[in-house]
Amino acid sequence: MVRDTGINRGTLTRLYHETAQRVELKDLETICQYLNCEVGELLELQDDPEG
């Protein structure tokens, strides 16, 4: 996927391991195009534990 999309390996690794603190919208768009999916299929909202 790194070679096909040009997205940084570290970015994809953090997304895969769910440790990413932020993600560029362009990267999300590229991933969705690559996987032929919608953003909502990749992300879910969670309550902020700090309130």
C-alpha cells in the first residue's frame, strides 16, 4: 500500500495499530480511493475520556 499510494509507512502503521493522533484528510481520501470505501468505514467516533 505504501508503494501504491505514496502515503508514509509510519502514517499507515499508526493507523493500522490505532495509535495515530491525527491524520491528513488527503491521506484519508487516498486510502479510501485505494480500498474503494467511504471514510465512515475506516473511522469511528469515541467519547473523549477527559470529557
